[in-house]
Amino acid sequence: MNKDLLISPIIADCIYYAVSGVSDVQFIQTTGCPACSGPLISHDLKKRRFSTIKTDTGVTHVYVYIKRFHCRDCGQLCYADAPFYENSRFGSPIIDLCLVLSRSYSYSYTSHILDQLGIVIDRGTVRKIAQRYDHPVKVVDLYGIQLPSSILALSTLGMKSAQSGPLSGSDVLLACGFPEPI
């Protein structure tokens, strides 16, 4: 049995642009205090890992920045809207990609495919993601491989930003399928 899935370089490039294109994007808008809907005051920007990718120079972490706020009424610390699922260590497109692949392949083989695509996630983490998240994911079949539509939308956004300038947090949220911030 052939251990490697034949993956088109177009797919690998698409995923690379999707994942690396969000590097250093700032998410600074929020819909309000989740506890009491009170007024918020700015606190700071927190650096958060979006994904880990393989590059020519080795393994690289892709980080985004998420603004934190304090609520004036209840004092709760809250975060700006960002493309992360609750209790996740990776961005939502990475979680979606793990889910889509793990529904068709074993956890070990899913990790191997992700490695071929340049994303570093071990088998145990793929298993935890598949067990923790079970939401439906919109998929697109591309050259025989099912990919989340959020990956394709982010890839398109990343390629456009390479020509026009840095991405905005609200554009990334829309591409990832999150509601538009107010």
C-alpha cells in the first residue's frame, strides 16, 4: 500500500496561503461583554498561536493578536471576536481541516496528510480534535480531496492580500465563517 496520498501542489500551496496569510493579523472588534453586555475598555493585545507550519527554514508558528477588554460593569476580562472555537489551541480552519480529514482517514493517516500539506499536528492531537468537535463543516472537493470551505476562502484572501496589503481581522472572520463583528 502506498503510504503517501497523492496531493496536488496546488492544494498544498492553497493551504499554505490560507494558514500563513493570517500571520500577525489583529482582531480588535468585539460584540460586547459576553456576561452582561456592558461597556468595554481596552486592556491589551494577546499573542495567540493560529497554527504550526513547516517552511524551508524549519517549523514555524503562525500567530495572531487578539485584543482583550475589561467590562466596566462586571469587571470580566473578555476577548475580541477571533476565528477560534472554544477551548481550541488552533485556528478554526485548522480544526475544520482535521475534522474533515479524520472523517475519511485514521487519526494517524490524517496527521500524515497534514504533514504532507505542511501543517504540524500529531496523531494524538488529531484524535482529541475529532473527539471534542463534531460540528458540520462545509466542504469542497478539490482534486479528490475534501477541504473545508474556510481554507479555500482564507487562501483566496491570503493571495489577494499579498498584492494589496495586510488582512483585516473582520475579513478573516468572514472567510472563516464567523458572524461579522459589529
